Amino acid sequence: MIKNILLIGFITSLTILTSCSTSQEKTETQIETTVEGAEPYTSDNSATSLDWSGTYKGTVPCASCEGIETTLTLNSDFTYKIVTNYLGRNDALEEENTGSFTWDETGSIITLEKVSQAPSLYKVGENRIWQLDMEGNMITGDLADHYILTKR
């Protein structure tokens, strides 16, 4: 009887220890997410923590027109589609680019590959994407809020 109680206690302890170590291994594996074009991330960032895939829309400022209506779709397979329409110039003319994108080493900025005639750097946030300047900096000033595309 005592042997059976000890055996049950031993099996229970072993089960608990195995469950804890399996859970820890799973957590470490889940944290180490690999995003195409970058080293594995070991912390939270836009690439690993946000639901970034989807379609983002907005109208960004334009020096020679009323604004540039922009629709950017990011797909979970790291491809994109961007459609731009220069308002007031030829509203029927839309330009479309498709291709792949990569994340920077911080996992917060994407670069659209093979983009012609449109910005290619964007900072990804919760349900928003900020168009960045040519050097990858946030646009500041009175019109800064107009360079944000929101998720639809």
C-alpha cells in the first residue's frame, strides 16, 4: 500500500515537472518568431505582436494635386499591393504596384521592394501605418497626421 502511494506520488510529480518544462519550451519557441528577411526576433515588436496583415487607406498630401489617395494591402506571405490615385489630376488614373516587403532589424518598419513612383518605407503600428520620409524618419510638422494610413 505504501509502495503504491509512493509510486502515485512519484508519477504525479514527474507529470507536473514534464508539463512545466514543455510549457516553458513552447513559450521560448513562440517568442523566437522568424520574419522573412530578418533574424529571429526574441521580443515584442510590430512584426511579431500586431495583426499587421490587411488593407490600410488614407489620403496623403501632394504638392501638385489635391492629395494622393493611397491603399496599401499587406499580406501574411510578405507580399503587398499599393494603389495610388492623384486626386484632381486625373481621378480615373490609378497606379498599382505589387511585390514583396521586408521588415527592418527592429521589426517595426517595412520596406516595399520594387516600388516605382511611391514611398517605400512605412512604420507599422496598431491598425495604422505611417508613411516615412526617404531616409526612414517619421514625417513631422503641421501635416504629419496626414501621412497615416488606417486599417480597414
